[in-house]
Amino acid sequence: MASIQRQGSSGSDSDPRYANVDERKRKRMISNRESARRSRMKKQKQMEDLINEINHLESANAMLKQNIDSSVQRYVEMESANNVLRAQAMELTDRLRSLNSVLQIWAEISGINVEIPEIPDPLMKPWQLPCPMQPLVASADMFQD
């Protein structure tokens, strides 16, 4: 039996048919290894690209959060200032009504005809200014940090 096994192993080494098959197997194995190496490199590059994209998106997200926080802070400040202005407008409107009533009483007592303008309710139509001739003053830095 030992002689048959030696013949089989020596036959494939010396037989040109088997030499061609062995060469093809070796080439295919080398090609497969190269393909696997390219696949690993491609996968590694994709992973690096994804990590870079994650870093970029996280940075952009942090900037957006910062902008949102800043905008919310400015909104809160403007809302607070707006509330103060509304309270002042209401107080001034009440004062003006009181002065108009005093003026009306004075006009009745003195007999002098005084034209007393109607005071609009600022809560009914807040977009209409009671004195449209006066310009609103605002600066550009009012809305910035």
C-alpha cells in the first residue's frame, strides 16, 4: 500500500495535468487573498469615513445647540423686556386716562372747549401704535449677543 500512496503523490508532482491544476489553485488562492485584503481596506476606509462624518456631525450639532441656547436666552431677555414695556404702556395709559378725565373736568368747569383724543386700548390692537407719527428707534446690536 505504501507504494501506491507514493505513486499517487509523486504522480501529481510530475504529471503536467496536475501541475496546471495546482498552479491555478495557487493563483486563485493569491487572488482570493488579494481580494480579501482589498475588501478589508475598503471596509476600513468606509469605517474611517463614517467616523469622520460622525465627528463632523457632532461638531455641527454642538454648534447648533449653542446657537439654540443663545437664541433662547435672547428670546427670554426680549420677552422680559417686552413684559416691562407692556406694563409701562399700561401704566402710562392709565395716567393718560386720569389726565384726560382731569382735563375734561377742567374743560367743563372753565367752559373752554378742549379736544381730548380717544385713547386706544393697547391690548385690543397691539400692532396699532397710539402715536404713529413717532418713529420706533432700534439698533442692530439689540438683536445680537
